[in-house]
Amino acid sequence: MSRTSLQTTALESLQSTEELGLLDTIDSLRSQGVSHYISLPQLIVCGDQSSGKSSVLEAISGIPFPTKDNLCTRFATELILRRASAIGVSVSIVPSQDRSEAECHRLVQFHETLSDFDDFPILVEKAKEFMGMSATSSAFSNDVLRVEVSGPSQQHLTIVDLPGLIHSENKLQTSADVALVLSMVQTYMANRRSIILAVVSAKNDYANQIVTKLAKDVDSKGFRTLGIITKPDTLPIGSESELAYANLARNQDVEFRLGWHVLRNRDYESRNTSVGARDTAEEHFFSQGIWRDFSRNLVGITSLRTRLSQVLLQQIKNELPNVLDELEASIKEIHEALGKLGTSRDTNDEQRLFLLHVSQSFQSIINAAIDGTYGNSFFGDPRSAEGYSKRLRAVIQNLNMEFAERMRVCGHKREIVDRIGPEIPPLTTVLPQTISRATFLDEVTELLKISRGRELPGMFNPLIVGDLFHEQSLPWERLAQIHLKNIWEATRAFLELAISHLTDDATTDALLREVLDPLMEQRYRDMTDKLVELLLPHQKGHPITYNHYFIETIQNMRERRLEAEVTRKLSKFFGGRDLSSLEELPIKKVKTSSLISALSSRKEADMEKYASSEILDCMQAYYKVALKSVIDSIAIQAIETQLLGKLGDLLSPARVVQMKSDMINKIAAESSESRLQRERMMRKLVVLKAGLEMCKKHIGRPMTNLQNRPWHSEQHVLEENSDPDLLHEISDLEDVNNQDLVIDTPIGIPPLVTPVSSEPVEVSSSPEWSFGGSEPIAAEETVLIKKTKKKAKKGLVINSDSPLKFL
């Protein structure tokens, strides 16, 4: 039998009874296509160029990867091992993301099959040429060579061989090649579910081989890194370098929690020997010299397979709960995305119905935000910036309170104080100008003189109070305009968050552009017009108030000044003594008449000064009354009435019903990209749900409730987001999952559904399926997939009337 016979047993030792349940779960996830969306545990082989990586991969898998001298891997090779009844090898190319659409289309056409491993190196060369990499080319590629091997003795497993790390550029390898390979290896290593097999060649000083440093960068504790030493037979016996590598193998230098392993692979002279001869030679090598003292668990390919089995099993145990969490999160994201995309809408009626759904949910969010009830999932975490922005009532309340405080502190043009001291802040562009009462009274007196009418001395024209008030309240308009702008911007940001929560990006942009923004601009004009109306009486009219607080304020100001005057006179009467000591003086020592005379004496020779003081008191009292009134009026009449009270009408069901057909089409018409996106998400949803069920059955966790999505139940989403044929396909796939069947994608059949011909397509499944502890299903059956007689719009249909014949 050829050493490369497809009946290889190289991986059989990786599959123990203990591992079967866990491995079957991961295998089933892969076969369902979950690995296209969720990272699954895998083995990756990393190392410098010519470190022996391909030989390690061949020893593990039994597959002869090309190992020509002076040549190196120029792309990642994913080896997919699958258990199936049919024996075969399928090779395809997965284009990199940086390929153009035309190049991707060409590369995916490459698909070759083999019946014997001996031709595998030839097929690899053919794939390289198809990628545009000739035998003399020095280029590296981000494309992935995908090798799928099926057979009854195989288990689902992924092993990845990566291009060798390059230390420096040369004539054949540019600096761009160095960066490309490094980026590729780091990406695979960074996947926390990858088991890193860090290959170090004994032909070179391991301190100069960067693979160990890269592994430490992403796995500092070495929990998922296993070091592999190759070519130990090149070390001089008894040399310091042999001792150094022996210490490395004992995990005494570069420490990995998974430790190190030593392999002796074929050299150039023995490259054509059989697998058995290779294993015998390796066993003989490790039975002598410094290596004979090593535990057999640390040397040789047989024990390496055992170690990998244990490591892989532990990795799956560690990561399976995380895979389940990621599946649940991805399913939730898809449901939310489908909710935003809405139903398929080709006709104007479907588009109008979609907008009606959106408007109803929009109004619900608007009402909750205005009422300050934040139970909807839309509002999110209040401690985040976005979460706070969604709590509109809280934002409005806080802005209103800030505005009220700003008006109190900065709303008056000048701050009138009894006397100016060093503690008074200097004049700034924000704070009012500070002026003493005496100086201000002088200005009032001058104004009084030039405004004389028929008033008697000591009296004043009441219109002077209005003139002073108009000047003192000049900052109100500027502060109010800033406040309304802040309120409007906060509301506009909230609306965008609300509508983007309910629809996809294209519909969000259209609704903002065609409906919300024009109406919001009008709301802003309404607010500013109302502000002008509210401020006009305070800017041009004469003071009017019937608030008793006006009189009380005047009385309080006069009482404070009277109290100060009495205190001053008492201090003077008692010779400037501290008034707190008066309680110690006997009342009989005080001449009552003199005290009364001293307190009651008041002469105001300057009647204009007296009138000016009265004017100032009236102006200040009226300012306080008007300030409170205007702050409340702006909050109620400008903000609540003109803006917040009308938010629900911006996109109401009534407005949607009244929209013209061309407007409905402009907003809600669905692009071809949206349709394709919905179909992809629906298929992805089926795959992920099947994967979630598998994980749930294995680790016994209940499925998370994923029903809470915007105005769609899960079944509603499935029904509304698909045409009948696509829904039929999904329903049949789910029925299969519910029966605990795993319909594997055979070698050569791409994971995504492709158009079918009118003839039935026979899809061979694997010989037997062990799933979730259920009994294996006999490998005699085939699922017949054919196109229904009904006209199908797109996609495959598994006809429910067709018999499911199992081979």
C-alpha cells in the first residue's frame, strides 16, 4: 500500500472515546457552516521559513505537503478533515478580501478533486499558478488554499499551515512580503481559539527565531501555545547547542504552559521513505544520546498526536461556552439588523406598510423619551454618552436647569453691589460688569434729569424703570438663543438615534433628509419666533406685573437698607462701640429721648438722589419677577409647546398615510444590496441557530430569549423577511435540525446555497451521524433537492412533498 494511501490512520489516535462528544459538537458546527461566522478551535502551525512546519503538518495529518528545499509556503493552507462515507480530496481557493470582484469570481472557480495523496503536491503547484504565483515568483498571497479531506476514519478537524516568517528582505523577498507574512501570522495567532504550534528549527539558534516572541505577544502565559523543536538530528552530539535545545525542550528557557515537543522528521535523503520507516527512524533517534533520558511523552510523533488530542480537547472545553455566547450575540445582532431592514418591499403598498411599522415604533420611543420612562431596550446604558443622549427628557431637564442658572448668574448686564472690593470678579465677556450702587445711582440721577416731566421733587417718571430694565436685561436674548439651539441639537441627535435604531442606514438617511430634517428646521423657526414674542414685552414695552413678589422684594430691599442705617446710628450713638456689647449696659444709663432722636433723624437734602434710589429698587425688584417669568415661559411655550409637544407628529402613521407614492418610494424603496443583505442574513441566521442548538444540547444551557426586538417576533421576522421560496427552504432546514439530523455539506459543495437546475440534485451525506448522543443514522440515504413546480423567485427549495430517502 502506498504511504500516501487515503486510508491513512495518522489522525486516528487523535480521536478517543472521551473526546468524541466534544469533537462531534465542533465538527457539526463546522459542517453547518458556523465557522464562516464564528471562530472555532483549530491548530495553526507557525515558524520561520524552512523551520520544518510542513513536515510537522505532514507527520500530524499523514498528508504529504510539499517540502522542496529552498522553497517555502507562500500562502496559508487550511486542511479540513471530515468524516464521511465517500473517500476524497477537494482543493479550492478562498480569495482574500483585498482581491477585486473579478479576481474573486475567477479564483472561486478553482475546484479540483483527488483520489490519491501522491498527486497532492502537483495539485498545490496548480493552485499556485491559478493564484498567479508562478514557480519563479517571489510573491506571497493572502488567499487561502482550502484542502478538504473526507473518509470514514477521519474526524472534523482544522489544521492551518502558515507561510514561514521572514527576518529580512532579499532579492527574492521584498519588504512588502515581510510585512504581509507577519500580518497574516499575527492575525491567525491572535484568534484566541487557535492552538499555536510554534515550530523552532534546531539548525538555527532559537533566540534568533521570532515565532516564540510572536506567540508570547498574543499568549503571554502560554496557555494555548505548544512549542515544537524540529531537526534535532542536525545538532552535534554533546555540543552546547544540543544541551541548549534539550533545556528548551524541558521548558526551562522559553516557557509555555503547554510545554515543548521534539520531532525528528525526514531529511532530504529520506524524503521518499514510508510513514512506518519514518516513525521507526525517529524512535531509534530518541532512544540514544541526550534524548534517551526524555519522557516518551515529550518526543516523537506518536506522543505528539496524543498531546494534541488532549490540548485540543481542553481547548474545546474552554471555548465551547464562549462559542455559545458568541452565537447568541450574533443571532441577536441579526434579529436586530433584520428588524431594521424590515420586510421585503417591492410594491408601493409594501413600502408604505413598512413605514407605518416604523412610524408606530418611532412614536412609541418618542412618547417614552418625553415622558421619561426608559424601559425600552433602545435607551441602553445611561452611563454611556449615547445612552444619556437617548434619554431626551433628562437631557431637556438638565439643559433647562443649566439655562436657568446661567440666566441668574449672567442674565443681567451689570452686577450692582454696595461697594467694589477685591473679591469681586473682573469684567469678562461672560459675567456681568460689576458696578457699585453709588455709581449706578449717579447714572440713574442723570437719566432722571433728562427725563423730567411734571413730577414733583422726589418723585419720578415710571417709564424710567422700564428704560433701566431694558438695558439690564439685554443678555437675555443671546442666552436664550443659545439655549434653544442646544435644545434643538440635542433633540435632533436623539431623533437620529431613534430612527437608526428602527431602520437600516439607507432608510434612516432618507427619512432624515426627506421628512425629519425639514420638519425639524421648521420647529426651530417656530421656537425662535416664539422666543421673539416672549422677549418683546421685556425689550420694548413698559413694565407690567401683578405679582405680589414685586412689592415684597421692594420692601425687603428697603428693610435691609433701613437695618443697616439703624445699626450704623446705634454704633455712632454709643461711641463706635461694638453693638454686641450693648446688652451689658444698664438701660438707666441710656437717655431714651436722645436715642430716639438719633435713630429717627433722616435728612435727604438731594431729592433726586432719593428718587433715583427708589427707581433702582423698583427696577431690581421687577427684574427678579420678570426673570423667573421669562425662564418658565421659554421652557413651556417655546420648548415644550413648539418642539417637544410636536415630536410625535414628525413621523406619525397619519403622515405616512398621507404621503404621496413618489415620496414613499423615495424613502422606503429597497435597493438590490438590501435584498441581498437580507437573504444572506436569513441564511446566516439558520446556520447560527442550528449551531446554537448543537451547543445547547451538549453543554445543557437553555437558549437565551431572543424575542425582544423592535416590533417583530422571531417568527414574524422569518415570515416577513423572506419570499415564500426562501421561507420554505429555511423551514425545511429547521425541520431537519429539530429532528436532530445533521445534513453535512459534502466535499465540493460550497456552504452557501447556489441556484439549482430543474433536475433533482442528489446530495450524498456522510455514512453515519453521531449527534448529541443520538443513535447513528444509517448511511443509505440521500436527500433529494429539487425545484418546486411553483415559480421560484430565487434560492433553493427543499420540496416538502419530496421523499427524504436515506442511503
